[in-house]
Amino acid sequence: MNLSLVHVSHTANDKAYIRDVNLIVEHGDCCVIKGKSGCGKSLLFSILSDIIRPDNGHVLIDGVHINSMSKKQYDDYKKNMGVIFQLPALISNLTVKENLLLPLNRYLTDVCLEQKENIVSQKCEEIGLKDYLNKRTEHLSIGMASLVGVARATLLKPKLVIWDSPLNEVDNDWVDYELQLIQSMKNDAVTQILFSNRHVIDSLCSSRFYLEQGKCYAA
């Protein structure tokens, strides 16, 4: 899956955080976007994830403008995109299993509940969270909740993953898992956009960009 920004600009609180950004991430590329605190990384993350639509410019997925997609095209795009937030956006009064079933219930309407539960169970066993399936997420540590967010974003084996601050919230025990996951998705030609200033993430990526004063430069 290819993702492109064409002359994208966006203003927040009367400040132009994103100014005429052009960015092309080709299918299977693993790229990192770096920048100092307050430079607009979170805003650019939200634009790339289609949480926010930019004031100006175009966001293209495989050459198709998001604004002009049909309902089916948009649903396919969202199904094939995994978004991993720095602080996991989980529903606190649901269990781990219930949170992970949400994307499966939305996009796998022809799959029975038992199969979906098996998918969730296998994913949690892979990460080491199987004992927490029936635990409400409000009782998890930040590190465990972050892992549930990673699991949720990758359950459907997306073709595009946009990840804010990998490694930042997880305990040391799971750092290797996240690094191996990034490498595994890279081997599977999953398009990845990682927002991080960590050198270890930088070393895994094939292309690098730096966000400064609203502009995005090849690093």
C-alpha cells in the first residue's frame, strides 16, 4: 500500500504546524519520521492516520484521494491500515478480549464468533497476554495496555501500519517483541511509518524524514 501527501498544510491554535509537506511512502517501505518535541509530529501522525483531515493538500492511498473514495474503497483502506497510538486508545470498561474483538466484529462480518475468539487468543498467546484476556483494560499497566494496542492494530494483518513512538511505553520484557514485529512486517512488505527519535528504530528503517518548522525533509 502506497501513501502520499501532496502539498499538505494544517494550522492548529493559529499556528502553522504543517506547511506544504510532500511525502511519498512506497509499498513495503519502512520509514521513520523524527523531530523535536512540539514540532508537529503528533499532528502529522493524525493526518496520516486520517484522524484529522488537513486544511489544504491531498492524502492519497495507492493514488486515490481519501476524500474521493467510495464507501467500499474507504472501508477496505481502513481495514488494511493499523494505527498504533503512543497511549493506547482502549475502552476501559471492556476486557482485553472485548477490545480486541472490536475490529474483528467490524470487518470480519462473515466469520463466526468462535473463530474470532481463536484469532484473539492466538495473538495474546504470541505476545504473552493470554492470562489477561478477561481482565478489564483499566486494570492493566501502561506497558500491558500499550501491547494490547499493538495487538489490536495488527490482528487483521494490515498492509499499512502507522506507529507513534514504538518502544516508549512497553516494559523492557516486550521491547524485543516490538522490534521483532517491526522487522517481521518489514520482511512481509508491510508499509510502515514510525514516529520515533530512537536510534534503534532508525536503524531498522530504509528511509528517514525529519520534521522541522512545519516542513518534512529527507534525513
